[in-house]
Amino acid sequence: MFTPRLRPAVALPAAAIAAMLAAAGCSTADNAATTTNESPAAASGGFKADTAACDDPAAATKKIEGTWKVGYSAPLSGPVAGVVTYALDGYKARIAAENAAGGVNGVKIDVSFKDDAYTPDKAKANATQFLQSDKVDSLITFGSGPVGAIADDQNAACVPLLYPSSSVQQYRDISQFPWTIQYLPAGDAEARYDVSVILKRFPDGAKVGIAENQTASGKGYSNAFQSAAKGSKLQITSIAPTTDPNTTATTLKAAGVDVVYIAGITNDCGPVVQAMARVGFTPKMVLNPSNCADGTAYVAAGQAADGGVLPSYLKDPSDPALANDEGVRKYLSQVTTDDRNNTITVAGWVQADLTINTLKQAVASPSGLTHASVIEAARNMTYASPMLINGIKWVSTPTELVGFDAFQTLVWSAADKRFKPDGDLITITGK
């Protein structure tokens, strides 16, 4: 059950804060405290990998020393390549910093990249090569379609798929995909948040139009939103594909909707908003998915993007209020590219940071660093990464991948050219 519950952005229980600080030896500003099971494999009631079902059970439990090999199937070309560059800048910077500091207990992380052009078939081919020829220790990819193409093979091989940019509920089923850990918030949980945010502004109900990207990611967001809206006072009166933003805008305008929900991928939101401005359509509210956080797209949309709403869980390194935040300072010391203030770059950094924390937890287990101990660590982890908004944690349990346990509602300010917080955190309390 997802229960929207308001709480102050820094309102963690005192006992929890004390425990986190004791474990990490840092201040509350660092936000890098970690609460984990001491031993994933031995934890009472913890997740235990079933290596007997693996294609090669011995490989799943073989101790890794020297180098942990990551295979990254990424859209280095194609429709989202430009935005993905930001994510990769953050990802590479965090990995490079960890390696420069000696690695994870002396184990260096070696990442190999292969282009999939954001197409499932190419992602599947890449995964086959990574698994069979390159013998990687873990995988990562970008998009729900590629995750779907990879998931069966990597689960059969018992090679962890760690923190890919995907949110489809199907691959969160631990019984079916125990070796897959997605990064983006659960589609159904985010959809319930979206509905609650709309109803807060329109308590008597509203007409909603969906701008739907035709990829697996877009349809996943759309389907989850439609399901969450059932039985509420929201009426979904139009669903318009985003293939041609001008046609999308014209369709939504003709439907006379009050709210536009953009069920899109990273580079959809700005163009759709610009198109609505071109046809003279200004809905009362525009709600974007959490993955649609590329600030450059909103800047390009100009005044038309003003007031757009976005759920977030990541710190904004350009926020003056966070100038002395230890997590932000750590991030800025590692990421030196021109796009370092972009939320997508931050997301890539956090994906790498989650991976590193998972490896650290696995190293500390009785089994040492193995494929099995890593997936056990990933299934038994509560972690406040330094670039998560203070008060938000990553939570994964043996029975549920919660992921980010809260959202901060943000509203785009065209004048300031950035998102600004609106209200308190909204906590996600499970399924």
C-alpha cells in the first residue's frame, strides 16, 4: 500500500539518525550514512541467492579479486544519446573516484560500454556478448525495453543487473527476476504519488490528458498512471502519442484537459511543453515523470515550462542552500564536466554510488565478493547516498524493492532556470 504522508525534509527519527551517524562517522549534512545488514548471506530472514538454478552455479559463488567487470549496454547513439551522455559523465566520475581511492577493498571496477541505440534487440545482443564472451560480473543498461531484453538471460546466468534506468513493475518481481535491481522508482508507486499530487490541487477532480511515449518506458508510465487513477475523481479523457509533439499538443488542447501528464522518457517533456505553447494551449497543471529531469530541456522551453511539476529524490548541486552540503561537495569534487549541475548527471553518479555501496557490503560478507553475495547485498540494503535529498534513502528488502523511499515535489521556475522544492517530502511506504 502506498500512503502519501507529509513529513519535513529533515524529519528523520533521532534514534535512526544517531545509528546512521555512528555507522558512518559523519554529520547529518553528509547524508551518506548507511544502514545495512552485517552479512547479507547470513542475515536472519535475509535474501539468499538460489545458485542451484544458475546456468553455472560455481561461477555465481566464485570469489572475485582484483577487478569487478561491469558491462554497460547504453544508447551511445539514437534518440536519447545526448541526454544519456550526462548520466554517463556522472557514472564514470563516481567509478573513477572510487578506483583512484584504491577500489572496493582493493578491487577495481572496470566498466565496458557497448552501444544499443536504445533498441531492445541490440541490448540483448550486447548482453549476450557481455555474458558469454566478456564474462562480466554485473550489467547495467538504460530504458525499460533494454531491461526487458536482458532480464531473462542475466537471471539465468545469475549475473546481477544493478541499477539500470528502468521502472517497469514486472521486473521488480523478486520471485521471477531475483537478479534484477532497477534504479528508477516503481512505476505504480510513482503513479500513486502523481494522482495524490493532482488531487491535492484539484480536490473535486480534473480532466487529465496523457502525452504517451510509445516506448516500453512511456507505456509503462502511462499504464501505471491509468491504473492509479481508477476509482479517483480524475477523468482521463485523452491519450496522445508523443511521436509528433505538435500533434500531441493539438490533441490535448482539443480534449480540453485541465492537467497534462507526460508519460515520457528523458527528452520528451521540454518538446511537448513547447508544442503546447505553439498551439496556444496552457493547461492548469503539467506533471512530469521523475526521469524527465533534464534542466536543459526546460530552459529551452522558456516561459512555457514555468510551473511544471516533477517528483524528485536527488539533490540539486546548483542550489545555493546546499553550498555547504557535504554530499554536494563530494559530488562536485568528483564530477568536473560542464553538465555537473544537470540532474541526469547526478542520477548517473548515484547509480554508480549505489553499485559501489553494494559491492562494499558484499565484500564484508562471509562469502566475500561474489555474484551471489552482491545480489544478496542489493536485496538487503538501506542506504542514504550522499546525493539523495536529505531524509530520502534507498531501501531494498528480501521481499520488496522499495527503491527511493520518498519524493520531493519540485516546481520549475522559468525565471531562476531550475526546479524549486514545493512542500514536504511525500513518503512511499511500500507497495
